[in-house]
Amino acid sequence: MKTILEKLLGRQRVLVKENERAVALYKGEIQAILMPGEHWLANRRGNLE
């Protein structure tokens, strides 16, 4: 469940597990390669997948 602060800031928490990596894309361009751990990504329009 989202907290009020997450909703106001337009951010979403993403958990990357130990043996995984994630690629953050914005408009088709690589923004970051996320290593294992907790990350907060911008999600103002609610379309983060």
C-alpha cells in the first residue's frame, strides 16, 4: 500500500533481488542500471512497470 508521502512525491520503491539487475529507461534511453537493493524511482504518471 502506498503511503501518502510516496503519492505526493510521485515516487515508487523498486526492490532488486540479489541475483538480479534492472535497467531504468526513460523515453527509450537508459537512465541507470540498478544493482541489488532498494531504489526509489520517479513515477509521477503512474506508469512505472
